[in-house]
Amino acid sequence: MAVDYTGSKGVNLYDISVYNRYGYGNVFLGIPCSYAAGDCTSVLNPQYAGINVRGNNAWSNYNAMNFRTTINNIHNSGLTLNLNYTWSHAIDNLSSTFSDANVFANNWGTDELGMLDPFVPNLNKGNADFDARQRVTISGVWAVPFYKTGHGLASQILGGWSMAPMFTARTGSPYTLFDCTYAYNVCPMAAFTAAVPVAANGNPSPSATPGTYNFLTIPASAIDHYTNPTYFYSDLPPFPPNMTSRNEFRAPGTYDVDFGLYKTFKFDEKRKIEIRCETYNLFNHANMYVEAGSIDLSAATATGFTMPACKGCSGATTDRRNLQLAAKFTF
């Protein structure tokens, strides 16, 4: 048995920011505009449109505790078990320097490129896109001890078998809720007037669309479709104190079971052939993902907002059973 701690800190990391956004001329240069007229759209440099700047304003922080143990040949049965559990937290202010959206396998998605406010990089502080708080893997190998020796028919048929199951489970990935209702250029993180859940029931109710579920429901009374009190548009600073942080919400957890079955035929001491049958996602289990293309609260109705989730919608091979056969000849 072993317990390990892993930590890392990244500073001055690569980032991307858009400095010449609409409205920045009004905010930072004092160019006159009117809240009522909605004309606060001046840029810092009118000679250009958006200016993407690559810099070093990103940072990251990762801490993890790992517990692992191995039990070999339990009671001389040929069974070996491995257990690995990781409890971790990854925090950063930017996990990607590109605009990634609707990535079902990772859940997160984003409605903005780079920093929400390039002049305040820490406004993007939050859970990293790849943050997985808990992950457990249980694997085993059972070398069936019967008929391990001999060259007779019984040994060839009943001996040389081994099995290798593996179970993997992890808590859900984080994602961000945005509100584009009054945004002009980019969508800020959603703001709320009351506490809202960041994770949902593990058994959400199905929606009218097959394979889709009502994962997270937020009442309309809690949603703050914020507008900037001076410049009208919600994507201009300063931002409201009730704005949620990046990746504050948590998608459903996932799990998977793989299984390998192997049979070895021995011809002599040096030559043998192994037939391998490996099944990934043995139980054909479809994990649930939030629909990252539906993370905009401007779609809220008079009754509120429902974050949809779907099963088997990622299109990834991990969401369906996969079987492969192989043979290995050793001489």
C-alpha cells in the first residue's frame, strides 16, 4: 500500500486575449455613449477590428492525493488485484488557448475565446476544464491455476486461461453557465440573485426527446439577466459580484468496465500462441453528458432554465461496446 502527494504550479503560461473589443473605447478611453441608446460599442483602436494577443497571463495549480495498493496471488489462487484512488483539484484561469465548444466527452465547452476580461486575468479563475475531483480504478488479473502443466488434451482445453477485468469511475467534469442575453461581443458567466445548485440529481427526469434528460433546473426568480448599469452591455466591466465563476458547475460522473479473456496454447517450452479477446465498455453502458451547446441562460423561459443532458450522444467509442480479437505467437 502507498500514499502519494502530487502538486504542480504553472506561472506565466501561454494565453490568448482579445484587447480591442467593442465597448472598450467607452470604458477605458471615456468615449461618450448612452445606456439608453445602447451605443457603447467604441473600440480602443478604430483602425482594427478584434486584436488577438498571445501572452503569458495564464497560470495553473494542481494538487492530488493518490492511494494505491496491490494484492498479489491471493491465497495462491492466481488472482492479483490493483486499487488506485486519486483525490485531486486542478485550478487555472485558462485551460485552452482556442475556442472549444460542445465537447460532449469533456462536458465543459465555452462561449468565449481566451480571457473574459484581458485586463483582469484572474476573473477567469476557476476549476480547470480537465478537473476530476475523484477517480478510482480497480483492476485484476486472474491466471486460472488449473491444468497449468501438462500437454494432454485436458491441459490444452482447460489450462492456460486468464482474465483481466478493469473498472474505472470518476466524478463529472466542470462546465460554465453563460448568459448572452445582453452581451454585445462575448458572453459573461451567468449571474444569480439566489443560491443555485452546481450539481444535479444523479437520476434526472427524461425530457420529450429520447435519450435526453432534464439535468439541472434553475428557477427564473434566481436568474439575473444582468446589464452593465453604465454601458448597458453585460460583457463590459466591471462585472457584478453575483456572477458565477468559470467552470463552477459539475456534470454527471462516468464509469466504464473493460474485460479481457486470454487463452494460451503451448506447443513446447518455447513456442506458444495466445488468443486474446478484449471488450471495452463490457456492459454497453452509455454515460451521461451535459449538452455543452446549451450553456446559455438567454434561452431561459418564464419558468426558468433547464440544462439538458444526454446519454450516448458523444459519438465516442467509449460510449458503446467495442470488441477486438487478436492472436500472439511466441517462439
